[in-house]
Amino acid sequence: MSAAPRLETERLILRGHEVQDFAALYALWTDPTASQYVTQPHSEEDGWKKLLIKAGCWELLGFGYWMVEDKATGKLLGEVGFHDMRRDITPSLGGTMEAGWTFAGHAQGKGYAREAVRAMLDWCDETHRGALVTCIIDPENTRSITLAQDFGFREIARTSYKQKPVIMYQLARGTQAG
């Protein structure tokens, strides 16, 4: 059982990852549309490790990722949340709540990401007031850049991660729009 709190919005349920979610999550993580700009697991073993990390963050860090489901159908739409991956990146993201979101191709362009990110940031404001929230985004991922900026994330650096260019953002507290 996950330690992630359950969040609900008008159309969505955000809940913790569970073992029985693996097949749906692996399909999401290996969907070229959903994972175009993020690191994909190269095998089921990599995918399993990713699932364990997502669930384990809650226990060890007090924050983590949520599965995002359509409230009406129960269908997996994507995932959103926070982690601290101790990435080998300059400048360092260590000690921050690194935000992220990934949505299946069929769920993109329908406002689900905006609804889910609003819920996760509201939760962060309630439970981790004052925490430094960051994210990294591929410069070609214009949808995610727009979403981040709409919620008050501001560019702080252009750098690379695993030999790929990324833009590093930091949430300017008190400027969450959405």
C-alpha cells in the first residue's frame, strides 16, 4: 500500500503507485509520445526499478509521484509529482523538490496536466511550505515549458543532463497561476 495521499480534482484522481500498476505504467513510460522528452526504461527491469523509486520516495522523503487517473473511467492518464534524484547536474538540484509530469499521448492537449499539476502544487504548498521546487525540461518540449511558466516556474539555467540540453526552472513562490 502506498503512503501517497489521495488527491481529487474535478476530473482526476491522483493516487500512489501500486504493484498492480506496473503494466500500465510500463506502457506509459515506453510510449514514444509520452516519453519523448524524458528518460525511458530500456527494459522491464529498468521499469520495475522506476516503479520502486516512485513508491519509495513517499516513505523516505515525504513526497513523491502520483498516478493520474480519469475519475470517470479509471484509465491511467499519466503521472505527476516530486522527487530528489541527486542528479549529476550543474547547477545542483540537490535538496529541492524536483517536479515532473508525464502524460499518455491520448491524454495530451485536454487540460489534464494543468489540472494535475495544480493539485500537486497546492498539496506542496499545504504540506511543504517554503520548499524549493525545481524542474528540468527539454528545450524542445514547448508544452511542458508553457505549463511550467504558467504556474510560476522561472528559468534559472540552461545546462545538460546525460549529454542532452535541458532548461532548469525554479518555482517562484506565490506566483502559481494555472
